[in-house]
Amino acid sequence: MTLTSRTERADALLASRVRVPDDVVYRSFGHESVVLSLAEGKYHSVNATGGRTLEILDQVGSVSRTATLLADEYGRELSEVEDDLIEFCELLVDRRLLIVEPA
Amino acid sequence: MSTRIDAVRKVALASEILGLYARVRRHVRRGDIRDVVASIRSRPARRTQSFETGSAEAWPTAARLARAVTRTLGALPTETRCLAQSVVLLWLLSRRGIPSTLVIGAQTSPEFEAHAWIEHAGRPLLSPGSFADGRLVEI
């Protein structure tokens, strides 16, 4: 068994195209963003960084490209941002706030 | 005589509002609010001629219906949520051929709250409260 820094699932997610579902709307309120799933009638709250991340994911549709843009914007190491972004995307996918497009 | 006719009309409207409220409560639990609104709008209006958005004739009628919804549902002993009230009003307006928009807004301070209201021609028929600047979606 080989230990690797990232799981295959995480690597696959990083290489994925994603989109915000049509039934999800979001808006920044400065220090936090509100995300509303119209299909489920559920509200979610994310901090300002999470809101900005969701906005970029929605605009560019690529997880790896989003990581690059966020690393530039926040002046952080790309690998660090990728790890955080993968975790955030998994959370969004679990809550049906983000869809991973079939390859 | 006209007072009696007015009273009969008010009772009929209150009865229509309560009937719609019972149906709306079932509908809004089922899923996507956009589907609920689309389903209501797809039903034919009772009037053959629809009002123009923002027409001089539409606004007073819409405002009267909004007051009736607030008054009737406000008198219920149970909590009538803003979303259900809004959908009831949207349904009443749709039946009379008056276009309207369901707006859902939120605010995050001092604590998270969401609110729904109805607008006609960009003017609120139900109160947006302090949520006017926090519009999330218009349906």
C-alpha cells in the first residue's frame, strides 16, 4: 500500500468541471454569503471566503482553475488552496449545492 | 343594500383566501417553490382579459387583495408564514389576471433571517420589512 498526499477521489474532483444547480441561488452579504436551495427550501450560510469560492466555481466551472485564481487572490500556496477547495467542494456536493459534471 | 353586497363580497374573498391557504400549505411542503409558482401561473385566469403590469386598474385591486390576505390570515390562531401568505396572494392575483413577482430575501445581521413578499410592477404588495436590500431571488 502506498501512502499518497491526496486520494484518487480528491484528484478526480480537482480535475472536474462543476456547476451550481439551477435551483440554487446565492448572494454575498459582505462578511458571509447566503445560499438557498429552492428545491429543498433550505438556506445555508458560508463565510466570505466560501462565498467568493462559490462565485468563482460558478463562473469558471473548473475546480483546478478556481484553485489557481483563489491562490492568486489570497496569496496562498496552490497546494494548500487545492486541499481546502476539495474539502469545500465535497461539502457543497453533499448538500446538493454543487454538481460535478460527468467527464 | 350596497353595504350588504360589500359584506358578502368580503366573506367570499376571505373564504377564497382560506381555501387557497389550505392548498398552498400542502403545495409548498412538496418541493421547489418555482414549480409551485409555475403551476399556479399555468392555471387559466378567471377573467378573460388580463391586467397590464402596473396598469392604473391593476394596482388598487392588487393592493386590496394584499390587505385582505394580511387581514384574513393574520386572524388565524396559527402562525401563517410569509411564504405561504405570499403564495396565496400570488394565486389570488393570478386568478384575476394580475401579474406579480414572489421575492425571497435574507439578512444575516443581527442574526440570519429570511422573508418572502409579493411585488407588482416593482412595488411591494406585502411588506418586505427590513429585507428589501437583501433580495435573493425573484420568481
